[in-house]
Amino acid sequence: MPRLPLRHDWTDLDDERLLDVRMCDLPLAIEGTLAERIAQIREELAARGLRFPLQFYLSDEWFTPDGATAIAVPFYLAHPRLARLEEAQMLEVEGGEHEWGMRILRHESGHAIDNAYRLRLRQERRRIFGSPSKPYPEFYTPKPYSRSYVLHLDSWYAQSHPDEDFAETFAVWLTPTSEWRARYAGWPARKKLEYMDALMASIRDRPPRVDHPAEIDPLRKLRKTLGQHYRAKRRYYGLDYPNFYDRDLRRLFSDAPEFAANITAAQFIARIRRPTRRLVSGWTGIYQYTIDQVLADMVNRCRELKLRLAVPEEQARQEFTVLLTVQAMNYLHSGGHRVFL
């Protein structure tokens, strides 16, 4: 049975009904603030003499198709109603804030220029960044204190693969306010930036070797519903390893009779859940949805143990934030941290 056309007032649908809408039926276009960001990235590239043809299209996430000069932008950035749905489903909007979106666009532009000029075939590029043919990992374990990589996107993303190292280095080089020569003085990563500076000078104002605006998974061809999309996305960013918090939780909470009049640990965590989640996500780069799963596990365990607050609230707030950060970093180092690809 054919589906009815999407009603003109689809933005007034509640979340439950909106999740039944197929992605290909969303009447979206790159305009408004999204178009302004695209114009800005074009201006930044042109200011460096990089005028290769670069196309943008809507899809279900950020990515640059292999070998292409087109960048996929997530659909939810094309309309405020969908940005609100993204936040409701995933607790944050990746690239929603202007500067966050620009950081991602600079990174993806690095992939696109790599494709446009076939830079990955250059021997020196491969020597400095590693082989592009190295398989992408499903997980990676970053080294937060390494100075061999630039810091641009969260989660020490440059460490995930040689191509991501290249794109992150390009993004830092391109950022107008990066002051990378001073920022990375004394770091091994500065040699990568100096190479990038020379490499970009060598292709400045030159036509690209490839003009291939291929669109992989454009929104207009995605027949899955928004509900199917978010169920899969939450599974991907959910927890996949066991957690044992008892010892740490008992440093702040207790089931001893003398604390029976205090609020429950579950109530306390619920009270500070949102700001703490955001703070720890900012520190670690781990998706807020994943951190929220850790919090949910902790709340359930506190209920099972019948724990109540056993220290002053401000002390508990500070120490719980540290505890959550440690647990998030343990997740990061366990190999369970999922990579944006």
C-alpha cells in the first residue's frame, strides 16, 4: 500500500508520530544557517587558494564518500524541528553549535581535498601520516597525552586512522584562529602541520585531478523511518561492556541506618544528571548518550543497593563528577569507545 504524502504541517507532529516518517519523505534543503556555514567553509578554502569543486548534500550523518569531492551533512541540521528530535533521541546535536559545525566541516574538507588531488598517492604523505589502506577499526584506544597528533575534534580523533590524522591536521591548518605554529611548538605534530602547509602551497590555485561529486546514501534515497534510524544509532552508541560501580558508589552513598533520613542516591544522581553528563562529555569527548547509559546503570545499582547520600551534597557533586569521568575514561581505554567514521 503506497504511503500518503507527508503533511505540510509535519513540523507540528509530536516526536512519536515524527519517528514514523521515512527519511526520504522529509522536505529538506540546505539553506538558512546550514548554507551560511557552507559559505564560510568555501570562503576559508578560497582564502588559502584552494578552489576545487566541493559539493554538499543531506544524508543521515557526517561523512565524505571515499574518492569523492562531496560532503554529506546530517539531515537534522537542515531544520530546527529535526535538531530538537535529534537532541531528544541522542541528548545532543552533533555539529549543532556554529563552531562545532565548522570544526566538522573543516575536517570533512580535509578528506575531500585529499580525494580531489589524490594526495594519498604521494609517498611523503603516506610516510608522514601512514598508509591510507590500513583497515578502519571498529574501535580504537586513544592516547590522550600523545603530542604526535593534533587536537581538533573530540576523542583524540586524529589517532583513529591515518586518513583521520590527515583530515584533522588539515582542519587545524585551515582554521583561521588556530595559530598552529605557536600552539604546537615542540610537538611532533608540528612537523605534520609544516608538511601540510607545504603540501597545500604546492596545489594552491591548481585544478583538481578529480571532480567526483558522488552522493552515497543521500537523504532522498533513505527509505528507513526516523524511528528505525534512531534505534540503530542508539544501539551503536550504547554500552557493550559490564560495569561494576559498587566500591566507588559506596564512597559517596551508604545503606547504613544513620543516613536513612537523607535523599536516596538515585534521587541525587537524577538531580545532577544533565549538567554532569554534559560536563564529562566535554572533558572526554564521549557521546552524551553513552555517558547517560553509564548514569542509568549507576542509578539502577544505587536502587538495588538501597543507597542514600552519605556526604555533603557539594562534596558528593564534585566527587561524583570525578567518578563518572573515570568510568567514561575506563570505557574509552577499554576499547569500547566507538569511532565516528
